[in-house]
Amino acid sequence: MDTPLVTVLTPTHNILENNMADGFNLLVELLDMQTYPNIEHIILDKASTDGTVEFLKEYKNQGYLTFYSEPDTGKFNAYNKGIMHAKGKYITFLSADDFIHDITSIYDIVNLLETNEADFSFAPAYCRHPEDFVFLFNPAMHTAFQVMPCSRQAMFFKRSMLEKEGFFDERFKMLADFDLIIRIIMKRYKPVFFESNYVTYKYGQQVANNLSKSEDECKLIFNKNYRNLYPLNNDILTKMAMYSEFPKGLLDKLVGYFPEADKDLFYERAEQIHQIRLNAINVRQQAEQAQNELQN
């Protein structure tokens, strides 16, 4: 097999101050142990002021990585800058506290992408929750038009596809990766599923701690991508973002992006996501009510 260059992009900010040095070291060391021989690791540092630049220089001097340190407007701005620096045929995006625990995986993923002439790959991933437990995030691509269908960290993207599609949409500070996945599916780029779990990532608390903002971003993403398929208004968009309650007429349009044989499964998954959202909201409301009663 040919060994096209793979680029790993990692944004950083004040690694030392945020006690992320050990996690970052694990990320770098496991990448260095990969059996795949052709990897570049580019760090996009957000003008750190705590000694991180000197910390990164040590890794650079040992040949582990390349880094750029300058202000940015968020991780997706950093990723977009990284794509422009990248030389790899394929790109994957890892945060400073993520790591690829399977040292043979990049070789196997590139082989799968090349063999299938695919534009992107997706896979299961371990997610480390802040409450000190780990769960498996299995991909569910039939739900990709409603919710994030898989972890960004468990995906490889062809760089030429990212360039053609204009990178991440930086208007979305929290969910630009969700928007990108919707776009590449609707453009009918070719995916391939990698069955093995190879990456471990840390649960992103930004979305969980900012539900209102994330729902607002969802509304904008849905309107941007679906407004030419079905007439949308604020009430419909609110129900879509909060409850995954999609109009049947819109689902009838979106199902066409999947094989005919998957039609029933698509509608089944859409209803399942809707019910999961409703149940989650009920649980949250009950918890808030109980908390209010205790305070009173």
C-alpha cells in the first residue's frame, strides 16, 4: 500500500496552566508509536502565555511536531488555519487531551480509505466523562441530520474535500463539526465505516454547559442546510433543535440521501432520537423541579 501523508491537527492554549501536560504527552507519544510511517502533527496554539510555547519547542526540536502560536477566535478557526498548513492527503482532528490508543489504527484506516476511494471515515470512540467514567460512542449515521452522529475525533477527512467545501463554518463556535458532517453527506461524498474503536476523547462540556446557545446554533445550522428542502420558521426550527421533532415533509426529503434499503431504518432512527430528546428534557425538568422544592 502507498503511504499518503496523514495530518493530525491539535489546537492548544495554556497547556501548563490548565494541567494538560501529561495528557498532551500521551497524545504525542502514542502518535509516535503508530505503525503508520507517514504522519505530520501540527499544533495550533492560541498565543499561550504560560510557557506552553517553550514546552512545544521541546517537542518540535525532537521532531515530534510542528507548531504555530498566534491568536485565534476559537477551535474551529484554529482547525481552519491548520488545514491551510496541512500537507496530508487525510486529516484528523484531536484535542490536546485526546489520544489514539490503537497504534495500528492509522495504517488500517488509511488502507480502508484508499481501498474504497472514500472521502471520509467514521468509527466508534471511547468518551471520557467528567464524572470519571468512560462510555462507548457508537456511530449512528442515519441520525446525522438531527444530532451529531459520531465523534469528530473518530473521523478522517480527505483534505481536498475540506478545501472544496470551504472548511469549518466559523459562525458556529460550538457545532461547526456537526454542520460540516451534514454538508458532506448532503454533497454525497463517500464515507467508509472503520469498525474498530481506536480513539479516546474527553467529553466536551462547552455544549452541555451552554444548552441554550447550542440549540440556537442548531437552529441556524438546520436553517442553513435544510431551508431549500422544506419551508422552515422559528417555531419549526425550535422544535427541531430542542426535541429533534422534524416535520415529516422534511424527513421525506432527507431520507433520499441514504440508500433506498435504509429508508425504514432512517424513519425509525428519527423517531428514536425524538423520543430520547423528550425523555431527557422530562428528566431535566423533574430534576430542576426537585431542586426548586428543596430550596423552597
